[in-house]
Amino acid sequence: MSDLSNLASISGSSRSEPTRRVPPKRGAKTSILAVYDGLAASAAVAIALVLVEPGGVAWSLLLPWMLGAGVLCAVLFPLAGTYSAHLRHASLGDLIGLTFAAAILSVALAAVSLVVPDGGPRLAVFAVFFLTLMPLLGAPRVYYRREDLRGSRAFPRRAIENDNRESILLIGQGPSCDLFLRSLRRESRPKYNPVGILEDSGSRGSSIHSIPVLGSFKDTETVRAELVARNIHIDRIVLTEPLTRLGTKDLSSFLAWARFEGMAVSQLPPLTAFQSLEEGERLGLTDLNISDLLERPEARVDYDMIKRMVAGRRVLITGAGGSIGSELARQIAALDPSQLVLIENSEYNHYQIEMDLKQSFAHVDLRSYICCIRDADRLREIFYRHQPEVVFNAAALKHVPIVEANPCEGVLTNVIGTRNVADIASETGAVAMIQISTDKAVNTCSVMGATKRVAEFYAQALDRRGGTRFMTVRFGNVLGSSGSLIPLFQSQIAKGGPLTVTDPRMTRFFMTIREAVELTLLASATGIEKGIGQGRIMVLDMGAPMRIMDIAHRMITLAGLKPDIDIEIKTTGIRPGEKLFEELFDVAEERHPSGIPGVNAAIPEGVALDTLRCAIATLERAARRGQRHLVVSQLAEIVPGYVPFDPTESADKMLDTDADAQAEQSDGSMLSRLLPARREMKEERAWAR
């Protein structure tokens, strides 16, 4: 940081003061090199005299010329700037400068030979002197760069699966690509293993720093087939320079394929994109690879069944501008739907996802609407216009404390909105509707969780009725979603802290947005194609829960800082509606294998459809009238075990049963089923604090 501050101050001062060349200080290596150059000049002139002069050369002639060559070299080379270059980073320009200095020295010696009284050596001697001197001068300079030259063989062409480094494909072959490969070559344990380069000129068969050029931007289909045929897995696509409009058009399908296959797509920053820092200002965060925060590998799925579900079908997504909705839209657009219909309530989110898809998937028939799922008439108009065959309902209010403070709004979106989408999907003859749910609906103590639980009940009741399939997919937190933990921590680190953690014991389930959407699509496709899971809730395998405090420490470390030294971590206390830990299965659910890799099945007792419709109608009337207390009490009647948050109960008192709760988290739901109902409610109150 101090170096960047110095850079900022230097760049600021250079505007007012003229720059002047400062002679470089000679270090030990430079002094040794200067002595060597003088000796090399003396040796070169001696060799030239012996080779050119017939009959040999007398010592009386040899010694003065050797001494003169050494003295002239010591004078002329520093004046020519020969020693101003850093030896480790000598370039072609420095070689040209060295050649010029040697030529000047040769001319100077030839001039001396013309004016000496007794006549000097023949001029041919100085031509040989120049040719002899150049390799002698170059030898130590090549020696200083021996590590770089040895590193040119640091990219062996071997099977990528046997390499622990992240395999990358570079796009572009400009100066940034060259410098990036040079930088990798100098690292003793590089993180990346480049396997090929795509460039605009299409010089297939050539190589850059031993990395093969696989083809041009127009050869992407051939390159893709070659990578698959050679069983080379690419982890990341790296754009080494900004793409032209033509390049973007040529590569759009290739980059869409890369995202579809789960490859990260990154771009090297411009070399001149340094940041000026004000006094006391901290460095901002570099791009964070979200998967680095997971303590497990990301899930991978087989897309064949997913493609059969989507290809050639009309697909509609609600909440399409949100974190999950937008990733659904991107992955589905890559699977060639006949039409993709987006519904989004936020104008800004609507604009972003529409522009993104139009740029990356120009071939897709895209229709997008600003619409709130609370508005049944507007929804019905859109559904009847496009007749969607597969519907994904990702629209919801998801922020626990906000919904806790606004229960009526939470009910109108999460319950009434879901009912509207489901009823109209069934009315228009959709093949299936997929309801996106959350682990906060399990053994809930929050309004948000209770509303999502009611939505689960409704989808389950409709699915048991037959006809249109209504599948629910439940999962926990997704890393990097808007308004979630990771962007908050990134913002707090960028501002210098502190990071705010509600409770050091708090844990959550996490997965990346990409794998959550992939598993959602896989579960949906399997349910549609094989007819499994009727009346069941598909629960994604989230791995083990992670402590929020551990994530905070890891993010600080990934930013190159030290927790509690560079960045403080502050405990703020649990907010209304929050639990110390989340669960994936409710106490009233049976857990079964689903037959789908990475997905489990939960079988709730459920609520009869007629009973549920009456209860939801009562809930809707209370919500539209703003009767928040009636809304909360009605939710408690519908959702078994839901106990509204009680701010008057002591946190310490409520945490008395935490040991039993932790045992339940380890053993699934078995322990909770053995507990009396009153004790379960007490535990829920405890988790609320």
C-alpha cells in the first residue's frame, strides 16, 4: 500500500515539476559487469590483432591497444547508458543499445589507429574486434537471465487431469497475454496452467511461450470439439484484452458454452489501471472467487436430461432479475428453449438481465415483462399470451429481518404471489411449475420462513392433485447473492471494516449460485421425465454447515489481510426472526433418497388443498388490510411449530436447550421427533435469539 501511495504522490508531483534523468546508482553487479566489459574489450582487440595481422603481433603493439580498448570501454559505455538497464529485465531495446555502444567503441579505436604516429593496425582488425566483442558482452547478460530462459520450458504439454493447477484457456495474444505468460513462467508454483490460446489472426499451429495457438475466434466450434476429444478440462477462460465488437460476436456462443459447462470467465485488468489512493484509504478488494469460500468441491451435473426438459419448450421465470432467477435465465437460455419469458418487478433488475441475455444469447426468442406476481390479472395476461410449458417461480421477499418488520408484504408476495403463479400455470396447461424454496421454511421462527412454508404446502397440495406437476426445490444460502452475506463482507472489507457478525456460533448452509441452479434444473428435469417425487420436496445436498465467523476470517485472509489485526470483526447480536443455525428437513418430514445425485427428498404431512385455500384466503384479507398481528397469528395456525418471535424473552434463557438443538442438527430430525411439543416450541424460541 505504501508503494501505491508513493506512486500516487510521484504521479501527482510530476504534473508541476519537469522530469529529469537521474543517473542510476551502480550496484555491485553493475560494477562487476563494467570491469568485465573492459576486460572483454581488451581480450577482443587482442584476438582481432592475432587473427588479422600477418606474421604475428609484437607485445609492444598488443599491450597498448588492449589497454586503450579497456579505457575507452570504461568511458564510452556509461555515456551510452549501457548500465542503466536492470540486468534481470534486459530487453531487445537494451541489446540494440549494447550493439550501438560496441559499434561506437570500434569506430573510436579505428579513429585512434588513423592518427597514431607510427600507423596503427589495419581497419579490418576493428571489424573483427566488433564481431568478437559482441558475444563476449552478451554472455554475462544471458547468464543473468538464465532463470527466465530456463522457464521458457515451464509449460509441458501433458494431460491436464494430472495437474493440480487451474487449467485456463487464453483469448487474445496481445502484450497482456505475453506479460501474463512471462509472469507465470517466473513463478515457482504457479496457480494456473495455460493449455491453449485463441487469437483473432488464426495462426493455428504456432505457439506463444510454448503455449499452442488453437485457432482463431471463428474456430471456436473446432476448438471446443478438440478439447472434448482430447479430454482436456478447462476451469477458466481468460480474456487477455478487451474484445472488439466483431470478436464479441464470434465468441458469444463459445463463452455461453463455457458458462454452461461451469467454467469461470475472467478478464485481465489493463496494465495502466492502477488506482490512486487518498491518505488513509485502503485498497479495494480484487475479484473474489466465491467457490474459494466453500469447504467442499462444487457439484457437477449431467446436462443431457436438463436439455431434454428445456430444448424446444417455452419457459417462463418469475423473479428473473434476482440472483437465482438471473442464473436460471442464463443457464436455460444456453439450452435452446423455443421461447424464454422473463417476469421481474424491479425495473433495474429487469434491464440488467434483459441486456445480459440479449448480448450473450442473441439467438434466443426473449420476451420480458415488468410485473409483480401479486397482480393476478397481469400474470394471467402474460401466461395466456405465451402459454409457457415450464414455469420457475423464483420471485420472493427473502430478507428475514425486513420481512419480519413487514409481514403483510411478505405474505402478499411469498404466499399470494406463489398461489397466483401456480393457479394460472395450472389453468393454462403448463407441464410443470418449479417453486424455489429455502431452508428458512424449516422449523421456522420467522415470518419469511413461515410464508415460504405455506408456499411449499400449496405446491405440494396441487402436485398431489395430479395434472400439472408442481415441484418444490429447497436449499440454503447461496454465496454472492444480492443483499446476502458475501457482498456485505466485501463492502465492509473495502471500507476497512469492521465486519459485522451477529453471533460467533451462527452457522449456515452454503452453495454457489451456479450449483444451486444446476441441481434445481436437474431435480426438475428428473421429476418431469421420470414422474418421481410427486408430493415431495426436493432438498439439495448442501454439505456441512459453515460458521459465519469462519467465512469472515477466510474472506479477510483472501483479501491479503489479517483478521482482528487489519480488519476488526464485531458481534452485533441476532436479529428478529434469525436462528443460530438452519436445517434442511422439518421435524414433521420424512427424509428419503430421491434417486438424483446431490438431491434428497422430504415428504411433509402437508395440508388438504381445500383447507389450505380457505386459510390462504383469510391470510390474504388480513394482509391487504394491513392487519399484521392477525397475519402472524394466522401463519402460526397454518404452519405447525411456528412460534412468532418474542423480543421480551431473554437470549440466555432461550439458549438453554441449544445442546439438544445441536444434536438435532447432527442427527437429522430424529431427535426432535422424540421431544414433546412444548419443548420443540421452546427450542424454536431459543433459535430465534
